[in-house]
Amino acid sequence: MYNRSVTCTVNGKKRTFMIDVRSSLSDMLRGEAGLDSIKHGCDVGECGACTVLIDGKPFNSCIYLAVWAEGKTILTLEGLSTTQGTISDIQQAFIDEGAVQCGFCTPGFIMASIPIIESDIPASRDEIKRQIAGNLCRCTGYEHIVDAIEKTQKKRIAERTR
Ligand code: FES
Ligand code: FES
């Protein structure tokens, strides 16, 4: 039952969705916007598979009500690629470092890593681990994920200081 409209900016485009007032943001973005990078893992805020950025900060979209997104700016994995379909450096680093196996957790990890790689303050490996602690992976053992984030962070800082 649709009983409420929500207008927000998703991946750079202003969108209006008709939603059930009880819907989660992950339901709205997957079901109404067709953004399949958002995974339903636990649906209770424990695994991070549904992580998106809301006004620049990572949130578990499964426990964020869609109505709270009114007026917000949302970024999902789909928003990282160019319109020509070229993937971003952090996505490429996950591939290059072997940080993707089944891939279920990958979009959530990448979205959780965006504030780290966009920061001008270098994060240690321990700090990277702390910042992605809300994301779970059953396949990779985490080291390759941290490698990919650390590599991209160093690359971005080097590019900004050139
Ligand atoms: S599906 Fe949202 S935290 Fe697990
Ligand atoms: S790559 Fe399979 S759950 Fe992380």
C-alpha cells in the first residue's frame, strides 16, 4: 500500500517515490529505484550489506525508514560508476586485491569505505578495520578488503597532493 511520497536525491538525481510509510530505505532503493547493489543480508542492522551513504555518512539502509530520507542526498554503489559505465578506483582496487569472492558483501564494504578514502587524514590499518567493523564478510578473511581500501586511500591522497 502506497501512502506517502518521499523526495530525495539518489546518485545525483532528484527522485520522488511513492512508498508504504513502514518501508525501509533499502526496500525503497531496491524495490522502487531498482538499485540492486543494496543487499538484504540480515535486515536488522548487523551485517552492513545494505550500506549506503546518506548526506555523506554510511548507514545501514535496512534499519533506516524511507520517510527519513526526505530531502536527503543518497549515494549507492551505482552512483560510483561514470555514465559510460567505468567503475571507480575503489571498485577496481577490490578486484585487483582479490577482495571480492561471492561479492554479496562487496557493495556495502565499498560504501562504508568512501569516507575513509575521501579523507585527507590517512587512516592506519587498525583505523580502517574500526571503520568497517559494521560490515561482515563470510568469504575473504578481511585482509584483502583492508588492502584495497588502504591502497585506494594512498592513491587518492597522492592525487590530491600532486
Ligand atoms: S541487511 Fe542491513 S545491516 Fe544487514
Ligand atoms: S565476498 Fe562473500 S560475503 Fe564477502
